[in-house]
Amino acid sequence: MRRPSRDRLLSLGLIAPSILAVGVFVYGLIGWTGFVSLTKWNDLRPDYSLAGLANYASDFANSRFQIDLRNTVVFTVFFVVASVVVGLLLASLLDRRIRAEGLFRSIFLFPMAISFIVTGVVWKWLLTPSAGVNTLLGLDPSTNRWFTDPTVLHLDANTGIGKILGDFGLGFLASSEFGVPVAMLSVVVAAVWQMSGFVMALYLAGLRGIPEELREAARVDGAGEWGVFRYVLLPLLTPITLSAVIILGHISLKIYDLTVAMSPNGPAFATDVPANLMWQTAFKDNEFAKAAAIAMVMLVMVAVVIVPYLVWNRRQEASA
């Protein structure tokens, strides 16, 4: 049997500490959290008696957790779509080789240099009804309440988008239990402000990697600027769009710091998210098993977004 070379053994020795650390502090703790979620440890005193899926059933029966899941879906949809659209628009403008491009690129990327905590504090000041934007623009605080607005917009299940959702078996999105909390849209604005610059950088790199000959060929064939953008650039940017959606979706599904800094719960939990409830359940209510169940639900939501992408990416690399 052929013995491993010295270089191979040295390489394995160098990465062994990292593999051990990841195994213990990532996968090991995920396994431990999954085990705790199946126990009766809902007090300060540890109780490792198995309770099956009772903690999951209790969490899903909790009206606040249901609201949190709704808020997560709303935040994810609006945040991802808005960030991609704004990022693509900014990248398209910078790709025209405008003057002071480096300055504008730095300005658009600047929010990425700060944390969501700082972003939340700043936008909380800006959107406070009695000050900030309302004072600068002369808006009425009673009608422009931003993250303090308890209104939830519901879709009509019999008309418009609500009827279309029903035709596709998604009628629950137009039910009285589901809707778009107005307060959450303020959190979306803050998140888009921070992350759209990152998406812009991705798209700008993609646009700069597309040969100019392809654009010129499309123009020679009679395509206008919109035609070049729609039929040449957008298809070639599909991998970048997918990567941006995956990254933003991962961020949105586990968002915590932005909501805590800006609006911890909001009116009627309008800006509450599962991570907020998990923290309160574990460290205020001392119901560790229920908190672990919430954590596992969040892990599954993130995995539903990430795993298909990783599988697709692996197949693309294998076929290349």
C-alpha cells in the first residue's frame, strides 16, 4: 500500500485544527441544538427527557411565532427584490463609465462598511415620527408613522393579486392571518440601503466581464439599448442574480440585529422576527427546548434556500 507523502501529511496537519473546530463548534452545536429541541428542558434545571416534537408543536401554535414567520416572508420578499433591482440599476449606471465613477462606487458601497446595528440606529432616528424625515419634509406624523405603524395590509382573496394567489393554491397569503405589516417596510428600506451597494458590486463585476463585442453585435442587428440590456446582458447576468438572491435570502431569514436596533418588536409584533422570539424564549423565559426548536426551524428555512443552490453549483462545476 502506498504511504502518504510528507507534503500530504503536512497539509492534513495544517487543516486538521480547522476541521476539528468546524466539526465541534458548527456541526456539533447544530446537533446539540437539535437534540435539546426534542427534550423537556424548559426550565433553568436541565431536563434531557425526550418530548418528541412537542416543542415544535408548541412553537407553531404560538400566535407570535406565526406572526414572526409572516414577517420573515414579507421582509425576505421585499428586501431581496428591492436590493436586486436597486443594485442592478446602480451597476447599469456606473457601467456607462460616468465621471467620478470611483467616488460614486465608494459612496454606494459605504453602507457595507457598517453593521446592521448602526444602520438600525441611524434609520430609527430618521424615521422617528416626531423627527427625522417627517420634520425635514413637513410630513404629518399621525399619518406617516413608519416603524410605529400597526397597520397590516391584507389582499382581497376575491380580486386582483389575491385571486391569482388562490388560483395557484396560495390563497392563505390573502387570508386574514397573512398580510404585509406597514412597519416592516421601514425595516426593509434600511436593509436595502445597506445591501444594495453589495449587489451593485456583484452586477458591476458581471457587466465588466461581458465582452463589448456582444453588445456591438446586438446593436448592429438593430437592437436598441433596452434590447441589448434585456436580451444580451440580463441572460448573461443570471448566475450573478442567483448568487445575489441566495446571499440576500440567507441574510434575511436570520435577520436579528437590524430589527433589534430599529424596532425590537414593533406595534403588535409587526417587526418581530423568529430570532427575537428565540432570544426571549431562551434568555428571558428560560424555555431552552422551545428556543432550540425555533433555532432549528430557522436552520431549515436557511437550508431550503442554500442547499438547492449548492447542489446546482456542484453540478455546474462537474459538467464544466
